[in-house]
Amino acid sequence: MKRPRLGIRNLSCGRGEKALFQGLDISLVGGEAARVLGENGAGKTTLLRTLGGLQTPLSGEIVWESAQKRDADDPVLLKDELCFVGHDNALNAALTPVENLDVLMRLCGRPVAQPRIRETLAELGLKRLAHRPSGRLSAGQKRRVSLARLWLTDAPLWLLDEPASALDVDSRALLCARMAAHVAAGGIAVFTTHETLNLADVPVRSIELTPC
Amino acid sequence: MLWLHRFGSLPYFYRVSRPIALALAVPGVLLAVYGVYGGLVNAPVDYQQGDAFRILYIHVPSAWLSLFGYTSMAIAGAVALVWRLKLAEIFVVAAAPVGASFTFLALVTGSIWGKPMWGTWWVWDARLTSELILLFLYLGVIALHNAIESPRSAARACALLSVVGVINVPIIHFSVEWWNTLHQGPTVTRFGRPAMEMAMLWPLLCAALGFTLMFGWLTLWNMRAQLLWRERRSRWVKKVFSDA
Amino acid sequence: MHESWQQFWAMGGYAGYVWSSYAIAAVVIVGNIVAPVIAHRHIARRIKNEEFDD
Amino acid sequence: MLSVFWAVLRRDLLLAFRQRGVLVHHLLFFVLVVALFPLGTGASPAILVTVSPALIWMSVLLAALLSLQRLFKPDYEDGTLEQYLLSPEPLALIALAKVLAYWLASGLIFVLASPLLVLLLGVPASAVPVIMASLLLGTPTLGLVGAIGTALTLSLPRAGLLLSLLIFPLYVPVLIFGAGAMRAAIEGLPAAGALYLLAALLMLGISTAPFAIAAALKISME
């Protein structure tokens, strides 16, 4: 099977009229992770949002070549194969973790059965909280619930914005293991992080954003 | 298409918009003055309305512009949304205050004309009511533009709002018309509309055309200021002012 | 047609209505001409003063 | 494709049920506006019946304005809206599901509460079916059109007054036909024409507004 590939060509992004970085070129293939580096305000979140299609680049292009591409008439789009964990957890305070994850997985086109959601939450040490309103969880617990999507999805492309924020040491180790497994299985992960995330044997490339 | 591409270039637009604005201003003002002169001086007195009908030489062109302006905004808005053309975004934002002021003018002059004709300043007549709602549509676009901080998002939001608005304009007009025939009935004195004499009609057409050209001029004028503000940090703007 | 200037200004008794309409129209149009010119000058001055050079 | 529609619809209805206190507030607002009105005009039945179409529809409009402000706001604040935009499914479909859920939880309540209120105002019982039909056809359109406005003002912290300026002019046709149908029914005249027009507006709204809402959400999220 072909490997998926994420190509970024001469990409310039900005907030409003002002360019944050210019001329970014990189090509990632399945089996590679990439860490986005740059100081505060360099455009790390902007890059991830642009890759996900939430923002239009000022110039340049993003090409997604899917491993599943069947023929030219039936392209598999980046959106179909994406798991995006943003800065916010995307959890509604009045819904339980199970309900939230159920909807989130349906939204990204990969519905999963509720028992599997409960199992995954249990693996992440959230068993007792699975049916409590999400609003009553601590910041770290919410983050873990939000990250549970990574255990439920089979999307080849992951875009993770500060996935380890508010996580304790054990949860961070779990996250690293999951990310490494995903990349080792031929997936791509692009992430930003302030904490050190040790992805063991997996190649991690750097995307350096220099302000212009 | 090449022409369009070149025109889409902002420095080019900034350079040529000035002569184009003047090229619109001169015939626009001349035509408007000629039309108004013809209406005020040459046109014979209307046998029903007396000299008050001379207000129409302002009112009718303004009312025409209010619709023309909103439609042009919506077309530019659609272009801005589909092709992300920056100049189209700027047009929407720049045309809104001009269109709003002519809509206001149409309302005020309509009301002043109505006082001697209907005996009251305001009548919930179908056309006046539609015009009032059109003014609110304009004010909505202006208010939205002022409220959103990022100029880009503000302009795109205004573009969408004007497209939504223009779909509603005929519906609003139809509904107001429907409501008017239902409740107002024949209580409002309406004058018969005999065919206008050429001496009356001709200046009116000239004034309307002149106002339309002036609308283009004033909007271009506004666009230049808008463009400069949005591009104030760009290299070409700095170059324009360091060369000067 | 008007017989004399006096008659012209009187507008058949509708002078107040007609001339106020035209006066308001003049104000609106002049305002539309002047406002962008002032805005343009203001922005141009700020650009020349290098206020946006970060 | 429809599975996302149902998922969002079910989610929002579940939320509405969990936060049913808010629904009661909407209903109370509607009842209060109508109940306070006679205190302002005097309780003369003739006046109350005459103004009842305007009163009912204006209070529905105001209630819609107040409730619509929260339509996308929680999703915007907690990041769920981002996930809607990232979904491979059409955003317009998700928007339609949200508006439908919103209407089931607020507009439908007004429809069901209206007979009681119009009888309170002294409207003949024979007019009640037409009044309910007009609200049934009109309130979803209010939701669809209002959602465009609320999506456009999403990034603003306090959008209430601005929102009213954006959407009230667009509400004019619904107000006219809705109140027109109600008045015709009260006067014992045929109201079918106005109801057909309301239905036409609703059809137009369902077929076009979701795309405008989707475009507005994208603009606000950029």
C-alpha cells in the first residue's frame, strides 16, 4: 500500500493581513512525526489550523495524498482522514465524556460504539468519570477525555495543538506511547508542545517557524 | 481576464482609481446639475402637484441609487465570497455609507414631498416603508463592519450580509406591498400617473444617470481610503508615500 | 416655466419644501465628498509619520 | 451523511433537555411580555384583540432575538464549532440540524403556548388554529434567518443590539404575513393566502439559509 503524504509548498500564513511566517516547505510521509517549533506568537496554532482547513493561507498550497486513493474521480480529502485535537477540548460541559466523544467521532465520520468509548476511557483511567457531566472534571481530566479520540480514531493524519497541556506524568507517557504507535503504523502526526514528548524510536522532524 | 487580474492588483488600482474617479465625477456632476436645472427651471408646473413635484428630481434619483447601490454591493459581495477578491470586499464596505446616505436622502425628500401632498410628514406607504427597511439593511452592514475588529473578517461578513439582504429586498418589498393593500386601502390620496411630458421626464433621466456616476465616484473615493487603511503596513503603500 | 426670479424662488408656494430638499441633498453629497478626503489625508499623514512601521 | 445530522440534532435536544430551565425562561419571557401589555394599554377587550397579532408576533421576535444569541456561542467557546468545520460532512447540514433542534426547543413551545395567550387577550377561539399554523410556519423561518445573523456576530462579546439591527429588517416579511394571517383569522376572513406565503418563506429559508449560516460560521472562525 502507498504511504500517505502531506506536502506543504511555499506556505505563508497570517492572522488578518499580517503574515506570521512565509515560504514554509516540507513534505511528510507516513511513518513520520513533526514537531512545530517557534516562539510565542510565531504562528504554531495558525499553521495547524491552516493545515486542517480552518484558515485560508495567504499563499502557497497544501497537498494531501491519501493511501486509500482509489482513482482520480474519487479523491479522499484531507478532511476525511484527519483527527484534529485543538487548543480547546471540544467538550460540552453539560454532556458526559461518553456523549461528547460519541458526537465528536460521528462528526469526523468515524462513529464508534459506546461500549468501546467506555473501554477506552477506562484504559485512560477515567472509568469513574465516564458518565459525569464534563463540566465537573478537572482540566487534566478534560484533556484526557478529549485525547481519548486518538485511541478511537483510525485517521492517518493527526494535528495536535499542545496535546500534553495540563497532563500529569503518567498520562503524558500514555499519550507518547499512543502517538509513537500511530506513527510507527504508518500515520503522520504534526504537533506543537511546550512539554517534552518522547516518541521513542519514531522519527520526529522539526518545523521551525521564523517570524518575518 | 488579464485585465481583471491587473485590476485586482492593489497598487495598480490605487494608481488608476484616481483618474477613473475624476472621469466619473465630471460627467456625473454635469449631468446631475443639468438634470436638476432642467427640473427646477425648464420643466412646466405639474397641474396637480404644483411646483412641489420639483423635489422629485432629487428624490427619484436617490431612491434609484438606494436600490442600485445595494444591488451593486451584493454583486461585489458575491464576487468577494466566491473569488476572495480583496477589491470586491473593499467595494462592499466603501459603498455602504454612500448608499445609506442616498437612501436617507430619498426618505427625507420623500417625506418632505409628502407633507404638502398627503398633509402629513410620514405615511406608511408601501414604497416609503420599503425604503425605510432598506435603510436599516444598509445600517446593519455599516454597524457590522464597525463591530468586527479584523478588517478582513469584517469585510467578508459584510459581503455575506449584503448578499443575504439583497435576496430579501424583493421579498420585503412584496410583503410590504401586500400589507399595504390589505390595510391602507384607498385612504391615501394617490395621484393618477399620466404619461410624463418629455420636458419633465428628460431632466429626471439625466439626473438619475448623473447621480449614478456620482455614486461610482464617491464609492471609488471611499475605496481608496479603505484600501490605504487596510494596506497601511504593506510595502507598496510605504513606497507610494516615500516616492511622493 | 417661471416668469421671474421672484417666482422661481417662491416655487409656487412650496419654496420651503423644495429648497429644504435641495439643501439637504447638497449637504449629503458634500459630506460624501469630504468625508473620504479627510479620512484619506488622515491615513496618509499617519503613514508618512511612519506610525505603522512596527 | 444524515447520520451526522441526526447526531447533532440528538445532541442539541439532549442539551436542551438537560438545561430545561432555559426553556422555561423562554416561555416565561413570552408569557410576561404578553401579560404585561394590557397593563400598559388598559384592559379594553376591543384594543387587546386589535393589537394581539402585533403583540404576539413582536414578543416572538424578541424572544427569538434573545435566545438566538446562544445558538452557536457555547460551541464556539468550547471548541466544538471547530470540529463542525473540520467534519467531512457538509457544514450546512450541521447548521440545519442545530437550527431544527433550537426550534424544537423554543419555537415549538411558543406554538404550543400560544392558544392560552391569545385566549387571554380575548381572541375568539375560532381563530386559534390559524394562529397556531402561522406560528408553526413562521417561527422556523425566524430561527433560520436569525442563525445567519448570530453566526456573523459570533466573535463579538456583546452582540445583542447589533444582532437586532441585522436580523429585524430581515424578519419583516414573516412579521407581516404572520400577523396578517392572525388578523384575518380574528376578523373571520380567509387566511390561507398569508399561510401559503409563510410556507413559501419557510421553504426558501430551508433551502438557502443553511448555506448562508455555514458561510457565516466560516467567516467568523477564520
